[in-house]
Amino acid sequence: MKIYNTLSKQKEEFIPLEPGKVRMYVCGPTVYNLIHIGNARPMIVFDTVRRYMEHKGYEVNFVSNFTDVDDKIIKKAVEEGVDASVISERYIEECRKDMKAMNVKTATTHPRATEEICGMLEMIQTLMEKGYAYRAADGTVYFRTRKFKEYGKLSHKNLDDLQGGNRSLLVSGEEQKEDALDFVLWKPKKEGEPYWESPWCSGRPGWHIECSVMSKKYLGEEIDIHAGGEDLVFPHHENEIAQSEAANGRTFARYWMHNAFLNIDNRKMSKSAGNFFTVRDISEKYDLQILRFFMLSAHYRSPLNFSGELMEAAKSGYERIVTGVSNLNFLLKNAPSATAGGEEDALAAELDGFSAKFDAAMDDDFNTADAISVIFELVKFANTHAGEGSSAAFLEALKKKIVELSDICGLLVEKEEELLDGEIETLIGERQAARKAKDFARADEIRDELLHKGIVLEDTREGVKWKRA
Ligand code: AMP
Ligand code: ZN
């Protein structure tokens, strides 16, 4: 499996630190608003990386944080006259809903910055002791960037070019730092803001320190993969490397993966530019599986332009797969159980070839665009060779392969079949009969089965009522 590593600017063979295990950290969103579909790109992309690794048999420890203390969160809290935690709590919940609807798996751990302050204080203390950090007169603690000799190795920037070329490094309020390249580890509190006590001043952490600390706590000092959008390469990830490697004295992450931007009219989609659609906006018009399909139809390192036309194309692409599966389901209803013999066996034997081709695309730095083409070829193969005389075993094999490959991409292509009203009534009748016969286990089983299919039962005095959840 080859992964393009931003650090070496090359595709490298993936060799995990520990055989069979992957330790992976993905920088998560700052929670002050509904996420937009630009934020959704890394979520979908790295969830697919995770799923593919799991398919290959790796046990993946996947950590992704929520940044829940930040200027933008505080600003919103002030506007609404509530505590910052009310804002972050609300948008973490909303973000989880969006992730679920996009079929993004829950991380092994989703740490939050505000719950990891202790670890941050410890790491900052270590950096102070090692001379990599200092306290300015106003209580701010800075990282002494020039002392970390490898600074710039991820973004391939040279310290002197940075100094000369990047005037924005001279931030107002940070006049007391020794060098324009130094960045904040801890800053003093301001009136009305959340703060924590520390040996340097009451205050709150800078942004970068949280990821260094959470990655270490949940994955260890050295990890396999660290990932995020390409805007994070500099300064965020460069600063994370400096903090972690200076504090721990060893490599922080071996492979650095970055997704390219989701653009709109060839400009990065962002909250600040105002050119964004939230995931929620899209969900009003499309099943979010289609958004997922759209994201994966391009390679993650290629910029992707969002447009209504491309979403329509994604819709028909996704529906091609879904229709392929429902055709098979339809044929399965009356399929003969006896195999049709030689010809079917030969065709079934071709199915592994699709997996091999799919894996080859994914092994090449997760080329989901090519992997999806393989799914299309497979659907075409199924449409060509499945018919009324096909055996159940052959149809099942075709369906299983389409579902398996789609599932690695996180695409749900088989919808739960909706129960008809009559079928629901019959099951409710059966449940009543089971209760009468004091077979409560069976009665509960029926209730659960219905619930699983989205039907909620309510026992009332007038009898059992039901509704679709
Ligand atoms: P933020 O909430 O801005 O810290 O972003 C959360 C994640 O979304 C980071 O990995 C960003 O790099 C990523 N991201 C933000 N905007 C875009 C975009 N337009 N395209 C792709 N990734 C983005
Ligand atoms: Zn981060």
C-alpha cells in the first residue's frame, strides 16, 4: 500500500510501527457552526482510508478531535449571551449527526481540547524545561521556533524565507515575543473568556498544542498517520511537529496526509469567504450518500470543484450502483436454488478479479476515483450476466461483491426495504398473539424487528398504534 507523504513529497510504501495496527490522527473541526461541505471532505476521505485499512485487516486506532475552545466559539457565545461550552456542545452534536448521515464512522476516540488541559500544561512545562518555550512579561508562553532546527520540514519552507516573506507572523498583541516566528502555546485570559489556571498565567491554550497532546495521549509519542486538509500543513502541522518532537525527542508522525480543497468557482470553500454550503443545506436536496460519492469521485489530493451539475452527475452515478443492487434483489425473489452450472461458475470466478483491481487502485495512494470505476464495471458485469434463469447463489455472489466494494468506500448501496402498511399490521397481529400466549420473548423480538425497520410501536388503551420513525 503506497501513501503520498507530504513530508517526503513522495509516495511511500506504508509500513506500520506495529504490524497489523494503525495509529491515525485526523485534525477535526472547530465547533462554532454547522460544518460546511469543505470540512466534510477530510471527514469522508480519511474515513475511507480507515475503512480500506480495516478491510486489509489492520486494526485502526482512529483519533479525531473537536476544537472546543477558540476565538470564534467565544465570539459566538458572546453574541448569544451564553457560555462557550453551550456553543461547542451544540455544534459537536450537530457535527455528529452530519457525520452519521454521511456514514462517517465514529472515531475510536473523539477528544475535546477543554478536557485535555492538564496534558497541555505538562507538555508546555516540558518544553520550558528543555528551553523550547519561554514566558513573556504578559504571561504568554511562546514556542522558540528557531531552536527547533527541523522547523519547516513538512511545509518545505526555509526559516529565513518565512521570516522575510510572512509579515502576518507579526501579530498584534504578540509584540513581546523574542522572534517573529515564535508561536503561542498559552495565552492570558481576557475578560469574559473561559480560562484555566497555569504556572504562567490564568489563560487558555494556543491552538496547536491540543493536537500534539491528544495524539500522544491516545496514540502514543510516535504515530503512523497524521492527516487533515492541506491548509493545515502550515503553520498548524508544522507547529505540531515542532512541539511534539521537541518535547518527546522522537519522530511525531511517519506519514502526513493532506486532502486538497473543495472549491466553489475555483476558490476554497470557507466560512470566512462566505462561499459555502453546509452539509445540512445539501441534505435538503440530496441523500448524503450522494455527497459522499461526489467527494470520492475525485482523488483526495486533487482540488474538487463543487457545482450543481457535478452533484447531479454524482447522483446518477450513485444510483447506477443502487439500481444494480435492487435489480439483483428483484431477481433473487424468484431465483432457482440449483446453480446453472459451468457457465455461472466461470463467471463467479471472475469476481475476485474485481476485488484485485479495486485494491490495486486503493493501494495506489487511495485512488477512490479509479476504485469507483471498478464498482461501475462490476455493476455492468452484473447487469449483463444476471437474468431470470440465474441461480440464487450466483446472484448473491454478485450482490455481495458490489456491496462489499461499496462498503469499503462507505457507500450504502443497499437500502433497507420499506415495510408496507399491511406487513406491519400482520407483524403487530403476530405480536399480540405471542403476548396472549405469554410468549414475551417472541413479542419483544417482533417489536425490535419493527424498530430496526424504523417502525415505532405504542401500546395504548385503544390498542397498538404505530408510526414510522
Ligand atoms: P476547521 O474547522 O476550519 O479547522 O477545518 C476542519 C477541517 O476541514 C480541516 O482539516 C481543514 O483543513 C478542512 N477544510 C476546511 N475547509 C476546507 C475546504 N474548502 N476543502 C477541504 N478541506 C477543508
Ligand atoms: Zn490538529
